[in-house]
Amino acid sequence: MIVADRKPIQEILEMVKDYERVLILGCKGCVTVCNVGGDKEVGILASILKIARKKEGRPLEVHERTLERQCDPEYIDQVKDQVSQYDAVISMACGVGPQFLSEAYPQQRFYPAVNTTFFGGALGHGVWVERCAGCGTCLIHYFDGLCPIARCSKSLLHGPCGGSAKGKCEISKDVECIWDKIVRKKMEEGRIEDVTRIRPAKDWRTARDGGPRKSVREELVQ
């Protein structure tokens, strides 16, 4: 899932400092799963903003709504009669949300309340970790299901660098060297020759380097 974090309150207050009436728009997708942009978080942010502005002597009228998703036109269309009623709209979705909203309603001002962080999963309650770089052509079958692109600090595809030691990355003793993990797993299973096997270079044309990407499934296009 997409993992995100709410922006600092002062940053959000600065965004809406010139407005008197705003709509906070949540999303029931990934940001709800990581406790950042669902109904509960929308309500909390609304309360904080109102209290902060009241202390400044400049009350802020805040309205709340949460969409099923902000990355799908059919759900964004549900607020077409609302967005023009506000000075601005604060999106609590990932970075896709405010962009889709801005494209759908170019006359309105949309602001992000969330910093989109990475693609990852949960290690435990309240703890998420990066596992995917969204680079297009997935090669993790070569590395026993472990991704060196997302989990190596240098995204090395052909083995560890000279800076790793005792299973840790040179950038921090708290960061594991994923190549150490890959090699150890192959050694334990008697497949160390996998590491020395020459493979074709990764096709980076499917990654972000070629510009914004698009996925089209002809059988679904109407």
C-alpha cells in the first residue's frame, strides 16, 4: 500500500492562513489503512485547525467529508457540487488525490495535508516499512522475493557494496544490508551460484525515468 504521514500542523495552517471556509477531504484508501487520512483523521485535523485559528482570533469554518478514493474520477465526481462552496479544499489523500482533484476542478485551490512516503507494508501496529520502489519491471524472483532496488540504499542489483559490514548498511547500524540477507538465504539453501549467474540488464524504461507512466487494459476500456 501507499504509506503516508500527515504534514505538520503549522505547515497546513500556513497553507490556509488567508481563507475563512475550507473543506477537508479524506480518503478511505491506503491513507486510512495507515491511520493518516480516514474519517477519524479528518475529524482530528478539523478540530485542530479550528482551535488554532480561534486562538489567533480568526475563526475558521471547516467542513469534513471522506471519499471512497481520490484516485478515481467516479468518486471525485461526488463533490462536484461542493468544492466551489469553499475558499480551499485540503486533501488528506496521497499525492495522487490533490492532483486528480485539481485536474477535475481547475477553478478551485487544493492543498495536500499529507506527505506521501513509500510503498510498503505493516511490521506491526503503527509500524510500516518500505518494500517496493514501483520501478515497473519486477525482478525480485531473482533475489528470493527480496527487492534490492527498494531495500538497498544504493539500489544495487549485482551484490553488496564495500561499505556493508556484519549484515548492516554503511549508512546506519539500524539499516540491514538486504544483500547480506539475500546471499545468506541462497547459501543456506545451497543456491549461491544464483548470485554469480549473469543476467540481462533490467529494463529501466518501465521505471519513472521515462516520465509519467500509464497503464491501459484494453479489455476494461469502454
